[in-house]
Amino acid sequence: MNTVTVTTQTLEDLQLKVTQLEAKLAWYEEQFRLSKHQQFGASSERFEGQGVLFNEAETLVEEAADEPEVQQVPAHERKKPVRKTLSDELPRDVVEVDIPDEEKQCDCCGGELKAFGHESSCKLDIVPAQVKVLEIRRLKYACACESGVKTAPVPKMPIPKSISTPGLLAWIITSKYCDALPLYRQEFILKRMGAEISRTTMAEWMIRASNLLLPLYEALCRHLVRQPYIQADETTLQVLKEKDRHPQSKSYMWLYRTGEQLESPIVLYDYQTGRDHQCPLAFLEGFKGFLQCDGHSAYKTLSSKQPDIELVGCMAHARRKFKEALDAHPKKKGDSGQKISRPAQALNMIRQLYAIERRIKYKTTEERYQVRQTESRPIMDKFRRWLEKQKPRILPESKLGKAITYALNQWPYLSRYLGA
């Protein structure tokens, strides 16, 4: 009797260990697939969607206007390129092409040909950037009595006693912060254009220019917190030579921006050494309205300390976790494609919500509200039921398990946009 009991207990322990090892093995395999995808796969979060899962005919028809025309050719389909018209706001040079004088006579009767019109075709040309020297000559005046000399004043420049002009500073700043061109690349570009300016000099100009722009930054901050809706996010940043901090220390760049409905959207960055609630608490002082953000606990603490701030979840962050789960999902060879993976199912539902938002982007607030009630809410309800159904079936530590847990924990905030 005792022997049987011990054997049964041993088998149960072994079965538990096997289950744990299988779960651990599945986790490691998932991490390996995700790491392989991050190293060799496309970095885009784009997901084309699986049309065999849901009936998306109405949605796809709405989106078809933005897609290239498909041209049928033998053996395969090819996207027919659609040429965009050239803007009338661009500068335009007209080049007239004439036939030779000896050909300006009729081939039949020999009479002189008369011009009556023209045929036009437009090409896009570009004038390369050009560096030029701005020589400032200050006129000097003197009297015959030799009482003294008067010289025209020095024109005001953003950085006195430097060779930089407002145009040059604007070009460097735009290239660095809008076009993502590091200063060392700009150094090579300027040298190729005939001007030698070291990256150290340009770095000093950036710092001094930032001080000049500080009043504008502060004015934008005051304008931003007066808006009824703000988006916020933060990302890690490494600063190599920061006073009293190790180069390996982790810093953060906080981003705040207004909604796209604002005629002139505002995007502001705030550098901080930490990630706690004190950072947005100081930046958003006086803000009253909706704050769209991810599930970081600092935002919940912020909302508790500033009751006038109402949090709204960010579907993009939830979607990203399902995309990671899809990237880590095992790919089976010979799959007919009829069985859709769970991460793909979630992404398809989110895709439908995105399509609705694109369609109503420029409608009025009331129109957007009505469409969200009739179209988005049923999809969100279906998504919620799907999450609750899948949660007990998925390992909590897997990528999909974490994505489902995150979405359910954030659900009150993710669904809040339906009432806005």
C-alpha cells in the first residue's frame, strides 16, 4: 500500500517537472525566435492582416482608395504604379522646345507653319544646396575736419563673433533633429560643398542655439498644458559625459505632444535622469484633460495626484506586444494559412479599429463619437471576450501571455476613447 502511494506521488512529481520543463523550453524557444527576428527580420511593426479570419469586406472597400491599382499580368499580379501630380506650390521653370526653322513649312503645300498651342509634360528637378559667403561691408564715414569716424553698426547675429548665420544654424538644426543626420555626417557634407566646419564647432553652436530658443520652448510648454488632450511617452537614453553620473547610467527622454486635430501640433521633449511620476508631474503642472499613455505606473500615480488628469490607454503599445508575440510564434512549414495564430487574431481585431480611426480622422467630434459607438464598440467588446477566453489557455510568461495580461490590465484605459 505504501509502495503504491510513493510510486503515485513520484509519478505526479515527475509529471509536474516535465510540465515545468516543457513550459521553460517553450519560453526559451520563443525568446530565440524573437531574438532571431529582431536580428534578421524586418524592424517594422507593420502587419498585413489575415483576411480569412473576419469578414472585412466593408473595411477593405473603404481602404481600397488608398491602395495602388493591381494590374493583372500573366502568371502573377503586379502593382501598377500610380504617379502623383506635382504640386502647383513648387517653383516652376518653363522650358520651351521648338522645332528647327527649316522644318517650319508644310510638307504638302510648302506654306509657313503657324504655332497654335503646345503639349506639356512636367518633370521634377532639384537645385542642390549651395554654401556661399555672406560678406558684410560696414560703411565708414568721416568729415573733412577730421573730428572722427562713424561706422555702420554690426548686424545682430544669433551667435556673435562666429561665422554662423541664421540660415546656416537652421540648416544644421533641421538636418540633425528632423533628418537624423549626425554632426559628423554634416561635417563631411559641408566639406564636399566647399566649407570646412568641425563637428565640435557645430556642437557648440547647437548648445548656444538651444539657449536662444529656450523662451520659445517655454511658451510652447505653457500652450501645451492648456490643451484638453495630450499624448505622453518616455524612452531610454544614454548620456556618455554627464556630470556626476556614470556613462552606463540610464536616462530618459520624455515626449509630450498635442493631438493631430490641433491646427499647429506641438511636440516637446523633456530630458530627465529618472522615470518616476515626478517627471510628468512637474512638466504637466496645471494640465486638465485627457492624457494618452502606456501602462507605466508613473502615469497612474500622476493621475492620483492630479485628479483633473484622466488617463487614456494607448492601443499602439498593446498592439506592439501582440506583434512581438507574432514574431516569436513558431512558423510551421506547409501550413495552408487557414488556421490563424492567436497573435494574428488579436492583430486583426486591432487592425479593424485602426481602419475605422483612419476613416473618421477628419470628422467632427460628434461624428467620431457616433461611429465609435456603432462600429468600434462591438469590435472592442469582441476583443475583450477573446482576451478573457484566451488568458487561462496561455502560459503567463510567454509573449502572448504577457500581451493578453497587459491588454486586460489596461482595458479601462484602452476602452476610454470610445466615450471621447
